[in-house]
Amino acid sequence: MITNIVLIFITLFFSSFVSKVIFLTMGYSTPLSLISSEGLWALFYGTRFDATITAVIATPVILTCVVLHYFKIELQTFIKVWLTGGAFWIIGTTAADVIYSNESGKHVTYEVFTASGSESELLLTAIQGHSLVALTAFLLCAVATFIIIRLPLSTVGKKKLPVVRFILTTLTWLSITVLAVRGGWHDHPQSPMSAYKIGKNDHAYITWNAPYSITYYLYIGSSEAAQKLTKSASPAILSELYQAQLQSQKIDLDNLKHANIIFVLMESWASIDMASYTGHTNATPYFDELRKSSLTTKAMYANGYRTVQGMFAGLCSYDNPTSGIVANTQLQNEHYHCLPHMLNDQGWSTHFIQGSGMGVVGSYAQSIGFTHSYGKTDYSFDSDMNRWGYFDDSIFKFTLDKINSLQNSAPEKPFMITINTNTQHGVVVPEWAEYKYGNDTLASTRRSVLKHSDDELSRFIPKLNALVKKPTLVVLMSDHTSKITTEGGLSVISIPFLMYATDGSIPIKNLDQSASQRDVAPTILEWLGGSAPWFSGQSMLTSNYEGFASHSSGSRFNWIHKNKFIQLESSTGELISCQVIGEDTITLQESNCNEDWAQPLYEQGRDFNELTQELLFNGKTMDYRKLKSIFPEQ
């Protein structure tokens, strides 16, 4: 019995590993040599996914065999038929993936659902257009069949399998299966996107396991895919984009100054509770005081409602899918060139730190360029926690220790560290702390927890400033808000932001603009001495800076410039409403859409939304350029 289990596992595992190596060798898009040290490491790292698909396919046949063996029913033919089918699936999906990669430059995810009803046409295309890959697949299937037929499987013995052994064998294999499918005993089960945990996208391309990916997405269904809700861009806009791409664009990434970046994603901070924004509550006196000596804006509006949306907007300078996310969807597998990617390529050490479990956020961070990602299981000390993980004091301690280690081990190497805080993620403070505003309502609890988070920030920033040895840009930006239920207006997307440089090289200004999270990465890059035309935001350091914030809710798209707000229906491009924002940056007052400002702002928002969504879903975000018809002043 044990012999059969081992043979089943080895046969399927090597079907996955060998076919991947062969087809990667044949792929036009394979970014690394498989015999290089990096290629070999990526292949080795990917064996965990080979084990996953092996366990998924092997479990039904192994459990069936255990039962049949218990009742002394012969099983060799059943095993070999199942193994042959499993090997065909592994080889066939791996071949299909390399064909798709040769055509598109990326692996298959939710695209499996677009093939429904076209199977015969796709097979014919594979044979005609990729005959070598198709022939190799057929040969591998033939070899696999030959080997499987000759497997020395054991036969059923004369004695009935003891009950205890039957139970132990079943439980042992189920444990192995759970371990393989989860990817180990981590704080979050793996998915195909966990390939990005290797830290570099080129490595992840090789680590990727096509049979596992295709099986996974067929199982969870197409409803989990990001959906394009926005009307397509007009031919005139696409024509203008094409002409803009033909023109010379300033791309300067090779002469960046060697300085550090500390980017604090302040989890769930809302400006409605901050005196320097709305005056309603004084829950963040330290942050408010720090604003006075920093570069900030009158308002900033979040691009979404989740951390991964704030990361994409803030670090990749691009709009999230309308009412959706990039992380863990087919869009994550597209090609992006975000700020961490750029700095990685130029020799920066890049790190993403959380106080909660790594999960989707930690894996996604590595897909947008962070080489290292840390979660609560990486902390070497015990401290107070909420239900998500460590409070900010502990996260900041971990960060300071990491900075000290980086400066001692590689003093000449600049680093970028992004910190996702956690205190405001929960609804409690440590037992020793007080609820400054009480905890009898959701709003009072939110403010009390925010006050504690601000206190933690006040303990971190002075230590950070004293510790760093190179000029360091410090960015504080909320990823999104939460627990905003009755406040109304723009309170649900109004967030705090500031940045300063430890060497004083950032101007101290409060710009009279409504900034977008998309403006942060271009500002950081300009401070470093670089530029990237595919960023959809604008640097706040430019003399002609004009903030344009974008946000979607359902199929509605919101476009904001200074104190003007318009909303349109993404699916049709129809104008829905026009409003004026109050001095508190939150209150909305209805306005007539016949006002002189309304139509130009509506057309600008409509065209921007349609263009950015078109490029996003076509995997061409790096083709984005600022068009004169949309931004005539930029």
C-alpha cells in the first residue's frame, strides 16, 4: 500500500516538474536562464507548487485505493488510469500555459473562462501556430503513459488491512494534502499568486505552476475575477495616446540619488477625526503638529477601501479597477513597473513590514516590487496584540531594528521600507492604555484607537529621525478609512497625508489642492531625481501641480479637483451629479451641472477613467501617458 502511495506521488510530481522545465525552456517569455543560480533557485522554490498540484490530483485516487485495499479489491488498473489522466492534465495545462505566455507574456489565470466554447479552435491553433510545443506535449503524454503502464504497483494481499493501519494511513495522507495545499503552516493559505513571495517577478514567472493555477481558478470560478465595468475609451483618445507614445518621453531612472524612503501606510486613518483637516476632533495632535513642518495638501482622497488598493494607487500611481482590486485577481499577473520595482532595479533594498499576518497583502507587496515581506510571525519578541496582530509600537520597534541591521550590514546601500500599521485596524487599545474618547460607540472607539495610534507615531518618528544615516524621505499616508458609518459626505474617502525629508530638502508647504494617492509615487520619484511617464498621478513638487483625485463606488466614478466634485456612471459615461466640497474637505453641497466648471471637469474625469481602465484590463498600464486633451495644463 505504502509503495503505491509513493509511486503515485512521485509519478505526478515529476510529471509537473519535468514538463514545467521542458516548456519553460521552449517559452519565448521565460525571463531567466533555468541553469543560472537564480533560475535554479526559482525552480526549487516552485517545487512547493508542484507538490500542491500533486496532492490535489493524488488525493482522490489514494483515498479510494486505501478503501479498496481495505476491502481487498484489486486496484492496479484504476490507479494507472487515474495517473494517466492526471499526467495528461498536468502536461496539457503546462503546454497551454506556455503557448498563452508566448502570445501574451503572462501566465493563465482567470483567462481559462474565456476559452469556453472554443476548445476545438484553440487546439487547432496550438497545433498550427505552436506545433513544436504541441508535439512535445504529445510526446510527453506518450512517455508518461509508457512509464505509468510499467509502474511496479503492489497487489492486494491476502490479509485484510487492519483497521488501525487503515485509519492512520487515511489521516496521514489527509494531513499531507492539507499541508501541501496550504503551502505549509503559514498564517494564510497559499494561492497561485503566492509564487510572488519569492520576491522578484522574474523569479515568480519560473516558480509559477500552470496546472495548479488553472485548476485553482476553475475551482473558485470566474466570479472572483476583476470585472471591467467601465465603458471603453473613445477612438479619439486612443489615437491621441498612440501619438503621445511616439513622442520622446523623459524617463530618468539611472541617476537616482542614493537616499532612503520610509513609507508609512497608516491603516484606516480618517481625516474626519483630525483637527488640522476638519476641526471636528483632536485625535491626532502629533500628526497635526508634524504637518506644519512638512509637505502636505489641503485634502487627499483614497482611491479605494482596502489596503491593497491604497498600495496600488500610492506605489504604482494608477487607478484601481472600478469597484475592484488588483490583488489576487487576474490583474495581479499583468506587467507593472511600480516604485519598488524601479528602486529594486537600481540597487535599493526593499522591504514591506506588517504587524498582522502576511496574507494577501504581504504576497501582493512582493508582486509590486518588494523583495522582502514580513508579518507577525517574523517578530522575535512578544508584545500586546489586537485581533489582527501587533500594535504599532511593536511594528515600529521591528522597523527600527530592521533599519539598524540594514545600515550596519550594507551602509552604502539605500533602502525603501513600507510599513503597514495595525493599531487602527482594530477596536481596542492595550490594557494599559486609555480610551481617550470612550468606547461606548463605534465613532468614540475609532477616535480613541486613533489617538493611541497617534501617540505611537509620536514615539516612532523622533527615533527614526535620529537613527537614519542617509538623507531619508518619510511619507505618512493613510491607505483607506474604516468604521465611518454616519458621518456622510466624503468622510469615507478623506485621508491624511504628509511627507518630509530628514535633510530638509522637501519644501514645507500646505498646497491648496485635493491630492490623490496616485500623486505620491511621482513625488517620491522626482525627489530622487527620476520620472516615469506611465505614472498617472503628478508630482507635488512641480510648479504647476494640480491635484485630481479619483475614486469609485460600485459602478459610479468620482472625480475631484480642488473643491469641485463630479460623479458619473462608468458603464455608460453618463454624468450623474455635480457638487461643491466644503472648507472641511468633507461636506458636499449640490450644484447645477450647467455651471461653467462642470462640463469640462466631467469630460476630463470620463476620459481619464475610460483610458486608465482600458489600459489596466489590457495589461498595458505602462503605455499610459498624460494627454493634452485630458490634462491641458500638465
